[in-house]
Amino acid sequence: MTYCVAIKVDAGVVFCSDSRTNAGVDQVSTYSKMYHFGIQGDRQLVITSAGNLATTQSVIAKIRKDIKDGADISLATLDSIHEAADYVGEVSVAIQEKHANNNSNVSFEASFLLGGQIGLETPAVMLIYPQGNHITTSDQTPYLQIGESKYGKPILDRILKPETGLDTASLCALVSMDSTMKSNLTVGPPIELMTYATNSGQMEHTSFSADNEYLRELTKSWDRLIVEAFLQLPAPPQN
Amino acid sequence: MTYCVAIKVDAGVVFCSDSRTNAGVDQVSTYSKMYHFGIQGDRQLVITSAGNLATTQSVIAKIRKDIKDGADISLATLDSIHEAADYVGEVSVAIQEKHANNNSNVSFEASFLLGGQIGLETPAVMLIYPQGNHITTSDQTPYLQIGESKYGKPILDRILKPETGLDTASLCALVSMDSTMKSNLTVGPPIELMTYATNSGQMEHTSFSADNEYLRELTKSWDRLIVEAFLQLPAPPQN
């Protein structure tokens, strides 16, 4: 399994992804699920992926090839993130269909989060479904998730608003990831974080390994703070 | 959907369940999913249910009928909670099979949490799967969940230990329910709470409606405390 979250606030966008892949519980590997595509001064895009690893790797390979070959339609040429999401969806569906013809019992489905900024367009993030269609965020729901999304959802609902700062949004993504890792073995480090400040033209990438000092401190602090918060709650009424 | 949690600590057992049922999003109803079976001075048992409402209602009706008819095997006669779980599993499987013969496209599956105390046996809680088999808690995992379980799992993992008091366990169940209701529309009030102190011979039942003052205060306090806790976390490292 996988957990990826993408956040869109006024100040920019944040992506966070884990790096564990598994087929069953005894075939566990570490793969980055975060891919950066940038043209200095023109566009900065990031993609995170969940689902069938063969599908996601083929999709990313095709996206890279289209850029390298100077194809008419690629992440280097499209004018908006909306169009870029359409393109990634088409590539994904084509690759899934290719394999679905040969095998019937395996799911080749994959989902993607795509976001960043093209030119001076407002930054955006998109969730691309296995069927190739996509959705974006809203002021009420300024985040999108793929993979094992439920454990880490409550903290996103409580903290994120359009006016949330980029640092706070990054922290919220990491706490959401922490809750997910605590409850689900198939989500694990290294944790990758990508932040992009609106109009900065610059993606900032951080990778946290399992023994990263900050990540351990965050996990420990959050554990302690949640218990402290819990102890301040009003006691249930007595019968 | 449904969310039910059962907690077993040294001090006793706690059950918490919501009351929303739905078939699709436009057929939403309110049904209690918590059932109490007690023989004063002999046994106190509680069952909560999730899954197909026709199945769960039939299972509860059959359990009640067996008690009323003085059947050889019923929740009034069995000597242990382990055997009681076996019996509920058999009733559930029989009812599911009866309907499965007539229809093939609908899921008739149901899950149950069963617990309490029989005689001076150590109190216990059991999760009965749709297949009729069951599991119990351990010192490391002193709780069981059925239904929409993921949103409310992290707080249980953080707080519950065998030595946790009954009031704290009840509060933890309510907070777990609160996180689930916040993230999932198909889980909703009234919230029912049943607590049983070891060797007390007495189940304590509380029902919280949507406008219950304590429940609203709990939700508000938890929202505020989580945000306050979040704001105390160490900021992510800067690149």
C-alpha cells in the first residue's frame, strides 16, 4: 500500500509520500513514489503515485520519454495543470489497458496526484483516478489523498484552510503520514516532502529516513501531545 | 455504514456504537446497533452489530427467541463468552446462507462485537466475523472494531493499555467515535455507550443524541486541543 497527500493553500502546494511498496506482506520494497518535472523559469510539477507499481513506473517512464523526445503533447508543453492531468490520465489508462488484455485476475489500477505551477497560472493539485478522470481541491477541502487515506484524514480536516501557511501545511502532511504509519504496516519511510511556494519557481525537496532525527522527534512529540490533550478532555457523565 | 468499538481493560469492558444505517446516501435511517442481554446475578452481555441490517436484526431476533424459548443453547445457558461467540457466529452464518440462496448480488454479511461477563469468568470481548469465526483482544491490542474503523483507530492505539481505567477507556471510545463522525457521513448519532466494571454485575448504558451537551462539548474541546497540540510541534527543517 501507499499513502500520498497533496495540499493546496494560498501560499503554495505541498506533497508528501511514503516509500513502501508491497505485494502481500512478504514482498516489501522501498521505492520513491515522488517525481519532479521542472523547466527553470517556466514550470514546476510534481507527481506522486499509488497502485500497481508496474503501471506507475510505466506511466512515469512514458511521461519522461515524451518530454525527452520533444513530443507535441507532454508535461513540458501543456499550458495548464488541468490539461496536464488529462494527459497523465490518458497515459495511465493506455498502459492499464495494454496489460489488462493479457491478464485478468490482477488489478493494474493506479492513481496519481499531480500539482505545482505552470507559468503564472495559480498553483493547483489534481487527483487522477485509475479511469483517467481527475478532480482538484476546493477552499473547503484544500487537500487530496491517494492510497491508505483514512487514518491520516482527521488531522487534515481539523487543520487545513486556504490561509494556512506553507510550513504549517507541511507539518500537517507529516502528522497525517505519522498517524497512517502508526496504524498501517504497509506505509513506511523514507518519507518525502515537496513544497512549492506560489510564484517561487522552486520546488523544495526533503527526504526523511526511518532514523531521521526530526521525524523521530515529531512522532514522539505528537504521541505525548495527543495524550496530554486527551487528558484535558471533560470526563463522560456518570449515570 | 457503522462504527462500533469494544474495549477490554483490567477494570472492565466498554462498548460504543453509532446509530446510522444507510443503503446508498439517500436512504439513511437511525437504528440502535447495541443490544443488552442480562441475567441478574449470573451474566451481563452486550452485542453491537455492523453490516446488512436485515441480517443483524434477524440474528438478534433469533438470539432473543432462543433465550425466551428456553433453548438448550442460548446466551442464557452458555458457560463462557468464547462459546457465546461461537453460538452467535453460527446463528449469523445460518441466516446469511438462508438469504444468499435467494439473491446473489447483495452482500448479506454482518459482523458483531460481543462481550461482558459470565459468572466470575474474566470479562472479555469478541469480534465475530461474517464467516462465523471470532477473535478476542490481547494486552497489546485491548480493543476490537467493526464497520468504518480506520479514522478512529489512531487514538485507540495511542491511549489504550490493560491498566487504563474504565472512565478513560469510555472517553477514548467517544473520541474515536468523534474522529470517525467528523470524517465519514455514514456514521452518526445517537452514540451509545455501555460500560461494565469487572464483577459489578451491572451494565451502565448512556445514549448521546446529536444535541447532547456533553457530546458537543467533547467535540469542541477535542477540536481545540488537537489544534493547540499541533501548534506545539517542532517545525519541519528548512532546506
